[in-house]
Amino acid sequence: MPVDDDEARVHCRLDELLDERGMTLARLAELVGVTVVNLSVLKNDRARAIRFSTLTAVCDVLQCDVGDLLVVTPRE
């Protein structure tokens, strides 16, 4: 199975976590220290990579674990 197929299985739950916390993407970007565009790419499942420092910062701000933010969807 090609790697690209597995990449498409990773889903980012950023929208849901932001909604649960009443936070905007712009506010999260400000607190994390990255651009809204970068977080938008992540939020919309278009990211091909994420730095551990960014991932850690997002989880710290949202007070969640990596597994709360990123989930692997079942194979079809």
C-alpha cells in the first residue's frame, strides 16, 4: 500500500477541540506562535507534516493529548 494512502487516514480534530473550548483559530495561532494559515492547513487535513514543537504547543494550549488532536481513521 502506498504511503499516500496512509497519510489520508490521519484526521485532525482541531475544529472540534476549538469548538469545545470556545476558541478561534486566530487566537490559537497567537498563543502557539504560528500563522493562521499553517493551523488552517492542519485543521483541514491538508498538512503533510507537523513539527513536534508546534504539535506540543497546540496540545499545551488546548490542554489535550496528541491522541485527542490527531486520530487515524480505519482502512476502508
